[in-house]
Amino acid sequence: MKRFIILSLTLLSTIFSATRIAYLRPGPMMKIPFTSVGPSPYLFTAGFGSELHNFSPFNTAGGAYISGEANGWTIGFSTSTGADTTRLANLEISTYKAPIEFGFHLQRRVYIRDNISFTVGLQDIVFQNSTKGFNLDPKELSFFGIVSSQKEMGQYNMNTFIGFGTGGFGAIDTIRTDTLAEQPTGTNAGVFAGAIFNTPYLEKWGGVDIVGEFDGNGINVGLRIPLTSDYRLNLGFTHIEKLPKWKERYWEGHAGMTIGFEITAPRVSMMKTPGGGPAPPVLGPINMAEMDTTLMLADYTVHTLRDSMGLMTNEMRNLMTRLSAMEQHSKFLEDSLKAIRLNTNVDERKMNDAMRHLSRSLRYFYAGNYRTSLQEVESALELNPNLALAYARRGSIYYKLGDIQRATINWNLALRMDPEYDDVRNVLKALHENRLKSTSMIKD
């Protein structure tokens, strides 16, 4: 009996070959293909995903993937290990080990018009590495066609999809797969649809994406949360309509909780699109008349800027010329100030020398040596010809020498040099009144 149970579990496990895990295909959708009106903003995308199908006993499926796009072609590769599809009642004693699967994905965008695109491809070209060797699993192979529509709604962006596919997109007979009955033969096919809604939350890293889809067998919902501009956390539930039967039984289309992690290598900075940050703008038909007008305006703008640059260049030259003139004027003022200081120093030196000559002339005058005193006065006047005291002294010397005319001339010159020279004025007044008796009236 025990051998029969183990044999039955093995057969069931073979029949219930696990469906592919969410978030392991190219694009941001969970289990259906993805397409857009423009090229992907990433050189490549890589990551891993895991589905939890039971807590006690623990039953999970997991895998990793990498994908990229070039010249309209999208290529993806994934590897995964499915969950144990044994009945829940027998899961604890199951000896089943899920085979390692290697999957390939290939698609091409064949048509674009405005915000609509159409893509065809092959999904889940799966090879299993089982006890029987490395074999192709034709049940999962799906040929599909998908139509995408992209719309912007303010800060929000939405992509919607609808398509038709064979293989894995066909409905699963959940009643028959839960028995040992013979599986139906023939080609399975079905329709699928989905939408991804990009929000402005965490916009600097591409925004949070809300994913919803019908994969031909059930409804999947997910949330893609950017951790940085290059890293993203993927969460979701598969076949949520079957969640109420989570603990009743297990089958190929069993509901599950999924978690994944994604890393991207950006190509260039583009506009934001649902499902992965930036996307290219939608290009419409080119209006040649508008293009000609735009080119004319651009040419006019360029010429205007060129003329403005010429005016600015001339203004800069004028300013440089004025600055040079101001620098020369500043140097001239500096030289003039130095000359004034030099002249002041010279005048002060001459004044000091002249006063020394006048001091010596006074000594000679009182000593009665009038000729020598006159020579000292002449020396003082050579140094400073505007010295009123020197003219007054020379007038006194001439008076002592008996030359009244020359004495009068020098006293008048002294008074002209210094109109407030009262002593000289008194001498001239006394001379005029013939009351001058000697030169002792002049205070030296």
C-alpha cells in the first residue's frame, strides 16, 4: 500500500509539472508578456523571484532570470525549480523533487502606431533537467500575440494589454489534474489581458507600479516598489480567486504569494513609462511645414544670438579700453602725487636752507658786517623768492648802507608778499613822515 501511495505521488508530480513562476519573464508583468511603443530604457534586466504555496509544510518555487532588448527584439532566459505539486494531505511524506527548468523567451515588436504597439513571440520554451534527461516541455511552450496601449493621465501612466496565446495560456482543468485520470491531449489556447499603472510615488526612482492581469487561468495582482533607480522589489499574489481554497487542496493553478528582486542597467535617460521608469515619447507623423517653420525660427534665433554676441563683444572691448584709460589715469595721478610730495620735500628743504641764511644774515647785521649780511639774504632769496622776511631784511641792510631808495623798494616788496606785515608798514609810514631814525624799529 505504501509503495502504491509513493508511486501515485510520483505520477501526480509528473502530471502536475509546475507552471512558470511570476516575475521571471521579460518586462514588469507577472506571467503574461509585456510590450510598449518604444524601446526599453534598460540595457538588461536581471533578478529572481519566489512563490510561496504553503506554510506548513513549507512549499515554495523559485528562480532567476535575465533579459534584454535590441533592435526591437526582446530575449530572456530564466531558470527555476517548481514547487511540490503533491496533494496537501500527502505533502509531508512526498519524496518528489521538482526538476530544474531552463526557459527561453523571444519576441519582436512588429507594429507601432501612435500609442499602440503589436508584438508576437514565443514564451516559455522550457527544458527540464529531470531523471529522464534534458527534455523540452511542449506543454508550457506558448506562441502569442499581444496588443499594447499606452496612456498618460497627468502624473500617472498606464499600459494596457490584451493578447492570445497557446500552451500555458490555455485554461487548466483543475478537476482532472487533481486525479490520476489521463490528461487531455491536443493544443491548448486562450486569451490573456493585463494592465500596469505607474504612480508618482517615489517618482525620482521611477515610481511605484501597480500590476493586474489575467493569465488565461486566473487573476494575478502585484506591486513593484523601487528601492533605488536601479533596484526594485516585486510583490504579488497569483490566482487570487483561488485563495479561499488555499488549505483545501493543491493543484497546478494553486494560489501563491510571490516576492522578487530586480536590478536594471539603464541605457539612457528617457520619459517615464509604466513598468520600469522612463520610456520614449510617442512619435506621430512629421509635419514638414511645421518643421520648415521651426527651422526658420531656429535660424533666426541663431542669427539673433550671434548679433547679440557681437554687440556684447564690442561692449566688452569698449569696457576694456575704458578700463585701460582709467588705469593710465590712475598711474598719472599716482605720479602726480609723487611729484607733489617730492616738490613739497624740496620746498621744505629750500625753506630750511633759506631760514638758515636769514639767521646768519641777522648775526652779520648786528655785527655791522652789512655786505656779508646782504649776501646771506641774497642766498635766501635764491632758495625762496617769496620770503617776505628776506625782503624786509634786505631793505634794512640797504637803509644801513645809506641807499634809501633800494631800502624802500625792498620794504614794499615785503609788504606785497605779506600784507599783514605790520612792522614793515610802520617803517614805511615813519619813513614817509621823516621820523625814521634807525633800523632798530624793525623787530627781527
